Amino acid sequence: MHHGADHPDDLALDPTGALLYSDYTNGTVTRLAADGSTRVVHRGLDGPEGLVQLSDGTLVVAEENTNRVLSFAAGRSAPRVLATLPGQPVKATCRGGVDGIAWDATTLTLIVPDPVTGTIYRLAPQGGSLTPLARGFVHPVGAAVDSHGRVYVADECGGDVWRLGAGGSRTRVARASMPDDLAFDAAGALLVTDVRHVNHDLRRWPAGGGAPTVLARSGLVEPQGLLVTPNGDVYVSDDQADVILRLVPV
């Protein structure tokens, strides 16, 4: 879908259905149109990572180097700070700030992992207080919420993917060396990107349990962003190979 000089990271769909991608290196969020053309829609960000597009047109962006969650109202170029996470990030492996974020459609809230403190928070889309859901992760960088409202967390430097339970408990649901991003397909299967360079793949874990299937590996170096569209297409981005791939279900 895209191969350029920029470094696509996390992914979202804008209100028109066009693909948005963050670029940590260049501090931008870019719109990728169906004809392959690109347009920077937000710039000057300090390490943009996770993206969540809200139904009212607001775009929520995780800013890694400041450990903040920002929002851009529809048509606005200046962001508003929704929250500043308590951890102090450092530009080093397993020491960075907020990365992936997720939308919980069952509670209409954001799920925000803080990689620095290893805490998973819930945050209202209007901002305000951070509500802790679970603690004790090593470096959580990704989250997803299934159709039942259950929260899943990718612990990049602790390894594996976990489902949160009551009282901050957790259950391992998928194995991965350095899981980065998570998504669910139409069948309820869990998709996981693994950024460790010896693995560098996208795997699908069946909803009912069982062995995973490798969906993509060739051409990937450090697969980061992951998105499943309403029609079932899967997009995966790689900020080292500088590509966005589309996987079409068969």
C-alpha cells in the first residue's frame, strides 16, 4: 500500500476511511489516500505513536517522548493534552514512553499502557484522571479490547500478550518475544506483531485456542502498527522497512 522515505508506525482509519499513520522519526501523522497519495495532517509532534480515531472526528495521539496523550479536534492543527503519564521516558530500548493505545467501545474510554511504570490505565476521551487497571508489567506498549470489553496488553520487553481480569489479575493468551501491537479480526482471533528482528512477523492466534498461524513475515524488519478494517482487510506497518502492507482475507 505504501513504500516511501518516511517511517510508518501506528495505524488508524480517518472518518472518510482513509488510512492514517504516525511517524515517530519525523514527528508527523500522515493521511494515505486510496490512490496512494500522502498528505501530512499533523506535524511537530515529539515521537507520535498510537492513534485512535473517535466518531466525532477527534484524533487521539500517543506522544512517546513526553509520555503524553494528545487529542486533535476535527479540523484543528493544535493539540490538547488529555493526560500526562507519571513515568519519565528515556530514549533507550525498553525505556520509552507511551506507545500503543486502544479504544474500548463498551465503556467509551481509552486504554493507555504506561511503559515506564508498567501500569495500564483507563482514560476518558475528554481527558482527566487516569484510572489504573493493572500494574506490574515490564514495558507494555500495545493494547486491544475485544467485543466483550476484555482488555489485552502486549508487554514488549516482558514478553507475551496478556488478558486483564478482575482486580488487576492477568492471563497469558499469546506467546511473543517482543509483542508490539494487537488487533482482533472478524472471527475474534487475536493478531500480534512481534518486533524482535529474529522473528519480525505477524501471527494470528485462534479465538478458541490452538497454535498460531504466521500471516506475514517476508519483507518485514520491525512490524509495528496493526489495523483490521470493517471489511476484514489487515494492514501492518513497518517503520524500518518503511512499508505498509495490506493482507486480504481469502
